[in-house]
Amino acid sequence: MVLKILCNIVIVKIFQKNKIRFILLHILLWIAVWFFFVYFYSYNSIESRYATWFSSLLLPLTMAVTYFVVDFLIPRYLLTKNYFLFGLYSFYTFVVSSYLIVLIIYGCLIFLLSFNISIMPPMSKNFVFVLILVFLVVGMVSFVRILNQNFNNISKNKELQTKILETQLKLKEQELHYLKMQIHPHFLFNTLNTIYGFALKQSEQTPEIILMLSNLLDYILYQINKPKVSLKEEVLHIKEYINLEKIRFKDTLKIIFKSNDFSESIQVAPMLLIPFIENAFKHGSLIDGFLQIEIDVHVSDNQLNFSIRNTVLSQEATNNTGGIGLENIRKRLDINYKEHYSLNIETKNNWYLVNLIINDLNKSKNG
């Protein structure tokens, strides 16, 4: 409550300070205009008293016309692009102000000079000069107002664009977090099924499988929240996952894994490749008694080339090309590597083939 009151007090003080500053600025402006009028109308004349009074009477008219144009005509008609009404009311303003200028000229001539036009300052004799000077002030102030309005609009547009970008970024981060979280149950479901099968058989390999799963869980739970992880680390956990599946498939699995040596600095989004491996084991088919899987991971010139293929029955391949895993990975690729990747999936001669290429790894977005 106290903090709220203090905030309100600060806001009021800032508003009052800006208001006082605004008023002082306008007072200084019109003082400067008055001195300009006096200097202009007393030029080449000894009637300084007349020039002072004439300028003092002309100043309120100039102020009235200026504020009418700046605070009414421009915001209501010009900035809203209602040019017809702006032109019409500007013409009316011109006619009325011209009439009032004539009254001021003749009023000063009558009451200050008693119709002695010979001693009248030459600059105040010419109605056109007086009119031009008044509207020169009006035009200059209006120009500054329009520039200021455009500057404010540009600032507001930039601020709005920044807020839109921030909102889009937050939405992307939330979507990416959701997609990452989807990996957990999908990946764990398949692996726990394997452990369950071995536990039922009371296999001696169960502790070994649990240990490997523990390493994978550490990777999933702690590394998945990072924007990027080392590709070497990703490959290491792919091998651990393959070892898990080798235990499950026993002698019915033929797998070839190839990769070249790449730097520790090469980084990718976490859990980027494992879903493809998982999909191969989940939807792969035994042909002639074997599930065959071939994996190739290569990095060259900051480009990742990943390919995997597995044996599959044609009909099963047609039915299983979707699923949570691949749908998830497509969305993650769009978020992390938009316009920097290509993903091709096809079924050919009882082989299900996936080829992923990511260009400019260092220039891609964070995960």
C-alpha cells in the first residue's frame, strides 16, 4: 500500500514537472515571437511605440490562429487524412484572420497615429507582409508539431513491434519447451517397456540396462533444458540407446553406425537425433529374421549430414511415417533451424530412409 502511494506521488510529480516545462517552453516561444514582431515592424522607423503596441495586438491573434491550427485542424483533419475539411476550415481560418489583421491595422492607425499614415512604420503598412508574417509563425509551429507527431508515431510503432517480437519469442520458447517435454514420455515409454520385459524374465542384464537408462535419464532431464549441447554428447547417448536396443533385440538386430571426427565446439539442439533412432527401432520390421539399421553422422564445413535407414514392410511404413516423435522433431527443426535445414523421408524397396541436413550450424537459432 505504501509503495503504491509512493509510486502515485512520483507519477504526479513527474507529470507536474513536465506540465511546467511545457508551459515555460510556450511562454518563451511567444516572447521570442513578440520581440521578432517588434524588431520587424520597427525596422527603418522611429515609431517604436507604435511597433510595440501593434506587435502586442498582433501576438494574441497569431497565438489563437496557431493553437487552432495545431491543436484542432491538424490532429482532427490533417492527420486523419480528411483533406477536404482540412482545406475548407483552413480557408475559413485564413479569411477570419485576414479580417482581424485589417481591423488591427486600422485600429492602430486610428487610435495611435490619428490617421497620420505618413509616420506609420513601413513594414506595418503592407497588409500582405503582416499576413505572411503571422502565417509564417503558424506554419513553423505547425511543421514542428507534425514532425513531433511523426516522431512519436515512429517511436510507438517501434515499441509496438518490439512488444510483438517479444511476445512471439515467448510463444516460441513456450512451444519449444512443450515439444521438449513431449520427448520425455515418448522416449521413456519405449525404454521402460524393454526393462519391464527383462525384469519379467529375471534377466541378469536388467541392472546393466537400468544403469544405461540412468545415463540417458541424466541427459534427458538435465541437458534437454539447455539451448545447445555438444554433438559429440548427442552421439554418445545415441550409442548408449543403441546398446539398450541391442540387448532387447539380441541376435535379430544388424546395425551399422558411422560417424566422422568433429570438434567439441559443434553444437546442436538437445535430443535432436535420438528420436530418429528411436523411430527406426519402434517402427522397423524384421525381414528374413533381422531388423537392419544403418546410421551415418557426418559434419563438414559447418554442415551436419545425418542419415538413417531401417528395414520395414511397405504397408507398415505407410502407416507409421507420422507419430509423436517425427511430428515433434519437425516442429523443433522449424523453431531451431528454420531455413537452415532440409529433411527428406521416403520408403524404397523395404527401406525406410531419413536424411537430415543442417547448414550453418553456428548461425542457426538457439533451441
